[in-house]
Amino acid sequence: MKTKKNFYVTTAIDYVNAEPHIGHAYQKIIADVLARWNKLRGNDVFFLTGTDEHGQKISQTAEREGKKPKQFVDDIAIKFEQAWKTLDIGFDKFIRTTDKDHEKKVQEAIKLMKKKGDIYRGEYRGKYCTGCEAYVTEKDLVNGECKFHPNRKIEEIKEDAYFFRLSKYQKKLLELYDKNPEYILPEFRRQEIINRVKEGLRDLNITRNKESLSWGIPFPLDKNFVIYVWYEALLSYITGIDWPNEKFKKFWPADVEILGIDNGWFHCVIWPAMLMSLGIKPAKTILINGFLTFNGQKISKSLGNSISPLILAEKYSADSVRYYVCRNFVFGQDGDFSEVALVDRHNNELANKLGNLISRVSALVEKNGIQKTENKLLKKLKLKEIEKLIANYEFDKALNEIFAFIDVCNEYVQHKKPWETKDKKVLYELVDSVKAIAILLWPFIPSTSEKIAKQLSFKIDYKEITVPLKVSKIKMGEILFKKIELAEQTNQKINKSPEIEGVVKMSEIVEFNQWEKIDLRVAQIKKIEDIEGADKLYKLTISLGKEIGERIICAGIKQFYSKEELKGKKIIVFTNLAPRKIKGIESRGMLLAAVNEDHSKVVLITPEKDIEIGAGIS
């Protein structure tokens, strides 16, 4: 009998200076997918999310709106909680940092760190970004501005303060990263953190003087101070599971803590150091998601481009929004949100592929019935591969595999023609395969999966995937996904594949805002390999510099260039093109080339003069 495991997943707790947007929702959806996947596998799951409600930015925003800070955060926090419920995000606890229990436990933690000798009094002189609610140095700034809040003024602060001895934990942190490579993911984010920690750590100011800021948890060692918002907010991941009591002992260390790239330093450096001070193990994995952008800009209230998840769910359904963000974005990378792409995914994949399969199969089964038989069709489902992909947080690829099996089922319907043959065994294979599909999709589109389970009379349980479906009366249900028509679909159209695989063809007129989204960079070819069964293709390993690293791209230039000509050559690569499978190889980017009219000649586009690899093209 399988031993039941505990699984604890957290998200960043959202700052409530403004209402929730789709960028917040993306992270919560991913956490919910992981929570549901683990529930499906029979694990005991706890899922924590919530809101961060103290700090200078909250105080200033509340004042502008003519409200007391507590009234302001009460009004906004409920909108976050309702948004996640609307998106079927099944959290177990929604913590607010204004909760009295959180405040009490934070003060207890401060006292313990003081006993450890990790808190002392001093004077802080330095810079502060109100947008990040963070102390920053010149190294954190770009042209004197915060890279996450470029339109906000950086404050100069000089005040008495209490400090946490962050510098004391530099060696232990580096040991943590070295011994636990899975602690920070994706890998390229891990290396960024390690490099910064190696440069040295400064002790952290963990208080604000009440004369400059009163909206915060009172500092237990000195009544003249409140606790720095980030320092107390991080503790929510343990106060939210009742540290130091039984629930904490059961679920800690957290299996996965999901957060945005702008929170990486706090969670990957400050947070584990705080836990070390308390004598608590750090989480097992810190999973850093990229930013969602809209027209190339980070989605945020301050930029005026926020997209409400409530409005999206109302227009397209929670499942369509959930499916789109999981299928359309590579987790860990930035992704550009497009309502047109959402509708395209809904219509072509949810409605045409999944919805059409369910509709056809259930109608035929209701009319003709089913007869139990061996389901050979199910052998084409790559279950182990799907498990592996989700374990690696490759949600887009996992969905791709599930929908590949949906394609197999649709092709089976066309090939077997059960509307003509009335073959009850074929219909059994199809409905039993639909059961497996619905179970696997439950973490991603729970409402739809539950409707299918009710319609076909099966239980959503991972073990049921390989258990033959019991023969029972099946009735047609409602249409799962109705087609959506957008009033305008004039932008972000998908171009047809170029005639030469792996070479970008840019011959259609594009608007300037579309051009701004394209990231072209100088790359250097490091390795050239043949691809079995491909006469025209090379598999190229390219370097895009330290920031991006190496990638694999496939290019149909074999008849035009020898391996010797390509080795070490600098080329121009379209880097943020969606990954594409070519001959079973994932190609992440495309090179640029000049191609004559009859495609008899291809010339690679290269930098005119020598320039470092990774340089951008503008």
C-alpha cells in the first residue's frame, strides 16, 4: 500500500495596494495545479496563499483614498480572496498579515532571533524603493531607477534602526544552494542568486521608525519601531500553518514556494537566513515564475495595463483562463498575455478538440451503448511522460501530451466510424479513454473535468485511469465549450510556418507594437549535429551569453552550409519565439537568413562587426 505523503505549497502573498490582476492569478493557478495534482496522487495537501497588508505604500494609498489603512486593506483583501475562488483556486488557508495570530507569532520569532544574537541596533543610511517596499543599493538600480518601478522616486533614508545579521549566513546560504540544486528553480535564476550572494551580504534593516511609518506590526523589542514589511510578511509561510505547533510539524518544510522574479532575493536569501536563525529547515524548492507582460510591458496597476481575472473568468470561464495560462506560457520564463491567443486556445483546443470529442462520444454512447473490452487505445497515452513533465514544472508540455492523446482519440473516431458500425467495443475504448483524459485534466480545468465525470459516471481519482470503466447508462451533457467570437482579431495572428524549417521568414507587415515584442540577439554557434531522418536540418547548440546561456535550435540550412562553415559563427536569433518540436527536438528560437525567391540560396544574417554574444538587435 502506498504511503500517503504530505505536500505543502505556498504562493507569494500579494501586496494589496491595488486590485488583483492576471499576473497575480497566473501564480495562484500554477500553485493550485500542483496542489490538485498531489491530491489526485493521494497526497495530504496544504495550500497557502493570502495578502501582504502593511508598509509605506499601503499607508500612502489609503491616505489618497481617504481611508484608514485597516479599512483600505479590508476592502481590497476580500477582492483577492474572491478572485481566487472565482478561478477555482482551492486554497486551504488565506492568510492576511493583519491577522492577530500572525502578528503575535511574528513578534515571538523576533524575540527568538534576538536570543540567537542575530538582531542588533544601529543606524540605517541608504536608498528605499516604495514600489518594492525594499531597501536597495546602487547595484539594484538601472540609471538610478528601480528596474521594477522605473517611474518611482528612490528615497534616501537616514534613521535609527534594528538590523538582522544577514551577513552571518552567507556561507550557510552558499552551502544550501550547493547541496540542494533543486532549492532555486529554474536553474538560470539559481545562478543569478548565487553570484549575488558571493559578492557579499549586508545586514538587513528590519524596522521602520514610527515617526516615519506607523502602519506595521509593533516591534517587540522597542515600542518606537514597527517591523519592516518584508521581514514580517515572509514569516507568513510558517505562521499560516500554526508554527510551532502540530500542523507546522506535519507540513514543514514546504515542498514548493512559488513567487515572482521581483521577489527572488527576499525568498531565496533573506527568508532561508531567517529560518536558519530560528533553527528551522528552509523549504525544499523555491520556484520562480517570470513576469506576464501585456504588449511587452509587465502587467501592473501602476503602468495602467492590469487585466482583471474576474472579468476574464466572466467572459471566458475560469477553466479557459486556467488552461490558457498553463498551456501558453513556459513556467519560469516571461510570457506576453494576449486575449486573442486565449480565444484561439479556447476555440481550437478546448472546444474543437476536447469538447468535440466528448460531445461525439457521449452522443454515440447514449444512442448505441457500450460493451466492455480491453482498451488498447489507452496504451497510446504517455502517462509516465506526463508525470515526469509535471514533476519538472513543465505544465505546457504536460498539457501538450494530454492533447496529443485527445488527437489520437479524435483520429480513432474518424478511422473506426462508430456512427456507421455501431461498434460498442470501440465506443467503450473511447469513453474509457475520455475518463483518463478528464482525470489528468482535473488539476488544470477542474470544473470541466468534474462535469465529464458526472456525465460518464466515474470518480476523479488517479488510480481510476488504469481501472476499466464500469458499464453504465451515459447521457449527453451540456456543451462544455462554446465557440467564442471576438469582435476584432486584427493583431497577433499566427503566421504560417516558413518554407525552410528553422529560418525565420518575415514578409508580412506588422504594427510597431508587434515589432517591439520581438527579441533579436547575437548568438554564437557552438556545436552542429546531424538529425536522424532529416536531410536538410542541423541541430545547433548556440550561446546567447551569460545572461541567457545555451539553447538548441533546429535550422534547415544543411544544403547551404557545411559544419566547418558554421562552427563559431555569429548569427542573429529570434529568441522569444514559442518553442517548437522539430523531428522530436525542442527548438527554442530561430535564426535569421536572407532567402532568394526560388529558395535556391540562403545566406545567414550576421553582425557587420564583432560584438559580444547576447547583444540585442534594435
